[in-house]
Amino acid sequence: MATKPKKTRQSDIEGKTVEYIDLSRLDFDYQNPRFGRSANVQRTQMEILDYIVRDFGIDDVLSSISVNGYFVAEPLICREQENSDRLVVVEGNRRLAACLLLNNDPRAKNQTRKQEHYLRIQKDNGQTSFEQVPIIRFGLHEKEKDLLSYLGVRHIAASQGWDSYAKAAWIARVIESNAIDIKEIAVMTGDQHRTVKRLLEGYYFINQLIDEGKFVPESSIRKGRGSNKEYPFSWIYTLFGYPTARQFVGMPDEPQKLPIAAAKIDDASLLVVSMFGNQNVGRSAAIEDSRQIGNLAALLDDQEKIAYLKRGKAVDEIEYETLPLEERLREGLADCKSILGDLIAALNATPPNELTATATSFVPLAKQVNSLANNLGKQLIALQLGELE
């Protein structure tokens, strides 16, 4: 038997009231931007709940509700569905998952162990089960801009909002629905640094490569996190903050759904492989971490360095191999001196009777190093004396 409906009250969203509704009438949003590339994949409600529990975790929410009850100050944001009395939760899907577990909803039947644990905590803290939760309802087309503004401020501008891929996916979805344009999103979120544009152009860029078979996310050696675990999406839009990277692939000034021309698509693929590697073909990434993105971009205005990049060289190797000879000699000889000094000090600090086997193993290699050092020294002396043309 359904519980008696609770009274409504004014919400923080202008013109909207908070009402209470049965959990059984609430559905997860399968288009939730936090679901990453699988956001538009049709799943059953049970599958979505299991996915949220597995990939995003709800223990913190379960613990809070079990101990304190549901905070009425955090209503779920819902949208009506066409020809249905059910509502889609567009904001608060983790909270919905936690509530369904604590109320023995059939959609949570795969979460029995977690459910039993938190039901005991709920009982121990004197909290009772509940069938209704506070929501704010939006009609199918009513106050669409207000809803989007609310979500944009909450998840794009907030310091602890969605991760970068989820933000980009939401921006693309909103713009493509013609609900709000990119300038309005930037204004509503207080974007002063073109972040909204960079997120969108990075999203369109990587999806074009995926759609054209030039990048397979599962092949990435560098992994991401949050809504996009296959590769670090933030590296993409960070790279295009550098003019040399934009020029290299012909990135247009304004975001476009297919930003890269056919003549530049292989160059775009090279950039992605250089950042993420490709485990399917045994290709390592050219950079070690995001701190080297600027170094990668700096190579892209030099054809010699680009040629090294195409051959699979790492950024550090390319930077060294393209140094002027004088700098390579200075750095190389200083490194050799330092390394040899350390090795000699280590030998001197070790009792000779412990080094017989070591000496036998390394004498041939030491002779080779000695020979190379002698040859280099002879060439430099000859050049100094003018004996080499």
C-alpha cells in the first residue's frame, strides 16, 4: 500500500515546488552523461542500477541515508515522460539507486549482500524504510531552459562537478537539441576561459576519429577515469589549447561535429596515438604523462621532429636527437662523467673479494665503453688541432 503523499514546498529553483512521489514511479536516465560512451545504450533499469553500483559506487550515499535518512534539501530532479505517469531522474541517479536498495525494489535484486548490510545499519540507527522521496518535476517541454541552466551550473561550473568527458557529452547533447547555444552555456556557467568550446571541440574531434576507425578507445595504453575509463579525455582538449596542435590538424576556430578534413585525419590519428599509445599494434605513447602535452605540441611545427614522431619515437628521444651537436656533446659527456663517477665510487666502496664475479661479467662491456670514449676523445682532439677536414 502506497504511503500517504506528503505536502509540497517551494524549491530553490524559481517557480518550482518540491513534491513527494513513490520510488516505484521513478526511472534512471539511460542518457546520463556520466555513463560516457555508453550513455545512449538502451539498458534495463536493473542493468543501469548494477552499472551505477559497479562503476560509480553508492556506498557513501547508502551510508548517509541509512544513518540520517533522506535529506529533503536534496530533491531528485525529474522530467516527465511522454504518455506515461513515470518520471526520469535527470539529476540524482546515485541517490535513486541507494533508495531502491534500501526499499527492496525489484530493480535491486542483484545487490542483496550490499542491501542487507545497509538495512542493518538503517535499523541500528532507528531509521525507517520509506516509499516516497522529494522531487522537483519538469514537464516534457516546460521550463527546459531553466532545467538545463540548473544542470549546467551544478555540473559544469561547480568545483566538484562531472568529469570532463561527461561535461563535454552534456554540452554536445544540449547544443544538438537546439535547447541552448554554446554562448548561453558559457554565460550560465561563468566560463571565462573558453573551456566550454574546448570541451566541445575535443568531444567532436575524438568521436570523429572513433567513427572513422582512426582510434579504437579500447586500444589506448593510457587509461582514463570517471565516465571515460578507456583513455584520458582531458588530454585531448588540453592539447588543443596549443596553437601548433590546432594548426597541425587544421582545427577550426569554432566547434564542428566533423572538425578534421580528410587530408588531415591521419595527422589527427598520429596525435592520439602519440598521447595514448596503441596496445593492439604494440605502439608505446610518446609522452609519459599530461605534463608533457606541451612538449608534444612544441614538436609539431618541425618536419624533422614530426618524422621522428611517426616512427614511434618518444618526445624525450626526439628532443635529444634534434638538439644541436654542441648541446648533445655537452649533455652527453656530462651524463657520462656523472654515471662513470658514480660507478667508480660504488666499486671503491665494495670489498674487492666480493667483486670477482662482477668484474668477470662486466670487463668486456667496460672495454667497449672505454674504446668508444677513446675514439670520441681522439676525434675531438683532432678537430681541435685542425687535423680533420
